[in-house]
Amino acid sequence: MEAHSDRLGRARALYAFRSRDFRLLWSARTVSLVGDGAFLIALGWRTTTLTGSATWLAIVLMAHSIALLATVLIGGALADRYSRRLLMISSDLARVVIMGALAILDASDQLSLGLLLALAVGFGLADGFFYPAAGGIVPLVVESHELASANTLIGVSRQASFVIGPALAGSIYGIAGSAAVFGLNAGTFLVSALLLLPARPRSFEREPTEGTWRSIVEGVRYVAGVPWLWVGIAVTSVVLMVAMAPFQALAPTFVSEQFDKGVGAYGLLFAFEAAGMTIGTVAFGQINPRTRRIWQTFGFLALNDVFAVAMTLQSSYEVAALLMVARGVLIGYAIGIWATLMMEWVPEGKLARVTSLDFFGAIGLVPVGYALTALVSQTADASTILTVGFSLAGLLWAVPLLVRRVRDAA
């Protein structure tokens, strides 16, 4: 018995796999995330080759983000009133159609910038219904003491997928072109929907509401009353505007100018970061910290941007890759803590709305970041923009630790 307990202790990051429904959910998300990881690389490189400008990639990403913001709060309200599983399946099927159309248009040489923008908007609208439901369904398929394990496994899935996905994109793009990558992503959404069909998450107590808008307002009031939530969301929003948005928009140009490399190296740079995040996520699941969790979350996020600044100043691609792994470890650990805190402390009947508000707040300023990047990139090189952005982000992550009610919350 003691030996058995020791084995369980060593493998506690895997506890959630004991749930059949969690295994189905995890498999569905993993498959679709592999496609997403490949899609982002293909989208970035295809947009840049189609237009010859990093500015237009920023605009395409901005269009997707604005569309997602338009539906994510509605998605959160609906997921707290209706079946979260069915919302996820509906979103998957919508994205099958959108990605399929993108693949066909690209393969037939009919893809234009206007069509790419339209499909990016459609994809964002469908995304907005998926993420709140996906965040809210986890406590319905595992026991409460398995939440850290579930978030660890979801994090490993997410990050491993963004290792495999970019690597696949680099290979498939070089052999068969971007249309093949878009087609792959359409197929992964179909597989995800089929895996979710037999899942049977348990029911939860739904709060009485008088409509979608009132439900959203109630969620906002709840978040506003929890300092660690609203401060964390607000800081994240600004950080992603000044650092993440420029990095996503300028990464193809940065890799080309800084290291004189192509799409394979571009994809691998994100894969290295994802590999680090996988390591950090597993470390969180095994350690499962119970004290000073806010300190660890924002302290590690601040440190990650120190590594990011060092990466932007490198002339060696190999050193930059190692720095991306290091920052990924810190990000993966911090995200694991944040997701588990929300699932432990937010009531189940509000969780999808809080998840949607977390998502909305986090990316609310990202379109602004893309727009600013499109403007600034006309007069400054990619390396300078990224260095400044990551430096500001490192300082901003320390803000929550200056607020006593936030840093002492957990």
C-alpha cells in the first residue's frame, strides 16, 4: 500500500486521467490545438508572403482578436446557462467550415487579403463561444482535488501541441504549401467535435438570470469584487498589448532580419517556447503549491520577460532558442497556478463567465497592440520594438505584488 501511494504521489500530475470524460475532453483539445499550432505559423507566413508586409499580418491578427472579443462574453453567459459541451461542439463545427473554406481558396489561388480578413473574423467569432465553455467544463469532469492535475494536463497538451503544430507547419508548408496546413486544422476541429460527442460532464447549479446581458453584468460584478482577479486581468491586458501583440505580428520579420532564417526557424522558435511551457506546467502539477501562489504567478511572469528582452538582443539563433525555453518554463508554471486558483475559488455557476471575462480582459487591448505595431513598424525595426515591449511588460507584471490585498490573497 505504501509503495502504491508513493507511485501515486510521483504521478499526481496524471490524476485527472482517471476520469473517462476528462480523457475525451483532453484528447479533443489536444487534437484541435495541434492544428491551431500549425495554423498560426502558416497564417503568419502566408499573410506575409501574400502582402509582403508585417503591417498586414498585424491587421489580420487584429481583426481576429476583435471578432473574438465580440462573442467571448456572450459565450461565457451562454456556457453558464446551457450545455458547455454542446457549445464547444458547435464552435468546432463552425471552425471546420471556416478552415475548410480557407484551405480551398488558398489551394485554388483565389485567396486575397480581403477574403483572408473575412475568414479571420469568422474564425474569431467562433473562437469566442469555445473558450469560456472549455474553461468552465473542467470542474464538471474531474473531482475538486484533481483540478491541479487537470490544469497541468491541459497545459501540457496546449504547450506540446504548440511544439508539434509549428514543427508540422514548417514541414508541411515546405512540402505542400499553406493550403495543406489550413486543411489539417479543419480536420482537427472535426475530430475534436467527434471526441466530445460521447462525453457526459456532470450538471451544475445554474443561477437564475433574466437574460444574457444581465448574466454578463453579474459576472462583471463578481470579478470587480475579487481584487486578485480584476487586478491580474487588468495587468495582463496591458502586458499583452505591449509585448505579446508585437511579438506575434513581428516574429516572422524578426526571425528573418535578426537571424537570416526562414519559416522553419520561425516555427521552431515558438516550438522552443512551448517546450519550456510544457516543462513548467508539469513542474506545477507535481509541486502543486498551496502558499504564496500570487507571488509565484506574477514574480515568474516578470522574470520571463527578462529572458524575452535578452532574446531580442541576441544575434545567435541557438541562444535565442534556449532563452525561449527558459521563459516558457516560467510562463507554464504561472499559468498553471492562475487557472487552478480560478477553478478552486470561483463558483461553478459563474466559472464560464469569469473565464470569459478573464479572456476578454486579457486580450481586450491586443487589437490596439496590433494596430500600434502596424504603425510603429513603419519607422522602427522589429528588434527594437520587441525589446521595448518586453521591458515594459517585465515592469508591469510586478504591479500586482505592490497591492497588498492581491499579493496576500493566496
